[in-house]
Amino acid sequence: KECRMQAVKEYLFAQKHNYQGTVDSAFQDLAEQFSRMQDARTNLGGAALVVYFQGQKVVDIWTGKKSAEEAWQSNTPSVCYSTGKGVLATLAHILVSQGFLDYDTPVAKYWPEFAQNGKSQITLRHMLSHQSGLYDIRNNIDTASEMADWSHMLHILEQATPRFEAATDAAYQPLTFGWQVGGVLEKATGRTLVELMQQHLVEPLQLDHVYFGVPQDKLCEVARLIPKKKKAEIVDVTTQQNSQKIANSENSISNNVKKKKLTHKPSMLDKLLELSGQNLQDFQDGMIPKGMRKFSFFSDEGLQAIIPAATGVFSATSLAKIYAMLANQGQWQGQTLIRPDIFQELSTVQFTKRDRVMPLPMHWRLGYHRILTLGKSSKGFGHMGFNGSGAWCDPQRDLSFAYTHNFPTGSITGDYRLWGLTQETLRCADKVLKGRKGWL
């Protein structure tokens, strides 16, 4: 309660113009909200917000620090966790549009080794909509550091056994999504994921920073977690201690699963999962590999590893442009990246109920989920990340959005700032389109 009151106080008394960049007058309220939300913490990190509307970039702003010594720049890339799933899915749709593979052919046709242990009928559609049954990471590898070996993880997926028959249920695939989808794209094309990204996404859209595996010479450009010191609240948050927080969650959830009851003061995560009726075992098996205390997504090793479901590194500008293309239904500056029939497929909801891992119904499309707001209605779609980064498009409004940062926060349903900025973005667009902003 005290933390919530402090957050409200910080917001109310924050500066409204603590950012750099450009803003269209129609979106000035959004820029001021962005400033208010970041102002009190700009010594702890940085953030960027980019919005495209009706094919034009209308917001391109940033604030804060990319490291303890360096200021955030207009194109600073940062770790975006699961926001990268939407980028990988977009690449998949482009390749489907070009005829390299399709949604409903068994993956084993392209990747014969994948057919083992009951996986012969799993399709790309099942993978993209989290209905393959292959969400378990915890029981398939011995330690989290194995995730840094791309070829090894593809072999692990070949050997894995689904937890349920494809299309009979859904379970969000927090980590395995990237090896499933990335693996079949490589097998279907005979090209590496890095090559496919460059040829079919980066070059056509002229993107600046889009990485699944940061090149050695680009590591210095990536925003990192900044050590934070506070007296009695949270001890220094460093890269290693960020991993320790995950490890602590691992121990906490393991204890809850084993004892079937809480024997410690419940965390907000515990409460959310308990209220949602989630099975803690499913959550743990999907989200928390063993040995996370020895592996950090923010280390050089983590950044250079190809873990598309978790360690995608992007600039806000690139994310917003990818979704601007999707907001325009696969068209961009005279190019057709995604055919109209394929766009119809990718944007169609595949699963409406709550899945086995997420506490909220996500309305899974093919690689994307619904837009989460503070009340404003949207038929758009996108993907958020564990740290509260996120990117989405709204084709009905011809609108796209991307928010990135390097603050040490984490939530499986997104940071409240992401929800608030999404809400205000939709409201500003509606003021132009409908003459009034509205809340719903």
C-alpha cells in the first residue's frame, strides 16, 4: 500500500517534459504521461516510446540512462523478453506468405527429427497459438545455461514429449516458443534464423536494431540493468541479483507445489496465481528452468545467445515499424510482406479461454495476444515482455506502438506503465478519428 501511494505521489508531482525526441501535437498527452511515468526513476534506467499512426511516425521519444554512465539514445536497443515472440511470429508469417511453409502441414515434414515422442502431427499453427503441448522447460534441461546453445536446444525439442495432445488445450510457452518456431523456420528454408531475419524483416523494413543473438561488436550499444542502491527496501539490483530473484521465485513456487499451501508471506505473484486458479506446477515447468541463479539474460553470454522467446534485443523504433506494417495489414511502402489471406489467418483468435500458464485469457492469435489496456477497446494484437516492454498494432485504427526500457521490473502480465501508455495511445488516436478520446 505504501509503495502504491509513493507511485501515485511520484506520478502527480512528476515533470511532464522529461524526454527528448519528437511528438505530433495530437499525441502530446501521451508524451506527458510517458514523462510522468519515468521521471522519478530516470537515474535507475531509461525508456523509449514510438508510435506510428496512419503510416506516419507521430511519437519518437526517450529518456533516462542506458547504463550508469551513458544516456539513452534515440535508437538504444534493450532486452525485451517475450516481446520478441511477436517479432519471430511476424517473420514466420512473412515466410508462410512466400510459400516456404504453411500453418497446417505437420512440422515433421520440414523437420523429420521433430516427429519423435508423439509430435508427428504438431503444426506451425499449434506452435504459434501455444497449443503444441511443448511448454515444459524445467523437466527437459538440467540447467538454464543450456539455453545458450541453439543447436542443443533444437535437439532437446526433438526429444521432448508434449504434455497434452496438440490442439486439445493451450499452455503459454514462455521459453520453448522460440526454439519451436525458430527451429521449423530454419528447417523449412535451409537458412539460419539470423539470415532469415536480416533478409525478410530487417532489410525490407530498414530496421536499425533487431537481434536474436547480439553480435559481439554491438554489445556495447545494448542497454543494461543499472545497479540500484536503497537502504532497507531492495539491496543492489545487479545482473547477478536479477537472476537471483528468479531463483528465489523458483524456490518459492517449488515449495508451494510440494506443500500444496503457502508457508511464507504470499507474494503478489503467489496471490495472482492463487486467485486465477492456476496450477503452480504448470507455471513453474513453463517459466522457470533449473539453475537460473547461474545464468543471466543480461550477461554477454545471455545477450549473444539465440533465445528468441526471451532475449530478443530491439529498439523501440524497429518494434513500432514492424507493427506499423502489421497495422497496414502486411503492406509497407509499396511492398507486400504478408499476403491478405495470410494476414487474415494470423490475426484470427485461435484460443479464447485461459491457458495453463497465464493467469488471464490472452485470446491467442498466431503468435500474438490481445491488447491489454485500462479499459479502452481494441481488436488489435501484439506481445508484451516480462519486464513490461511491449509492442502492438491496431489495424482498425492504423496504429502501432512500442515501449522499451531497462528498469529492473518484472511481471507476467506486464508493467502498469505498459497498460497506461497503451490506453492513452488509443485515446489520442480516437480523438483524431472520432473527435473524442473516451475511456472505453
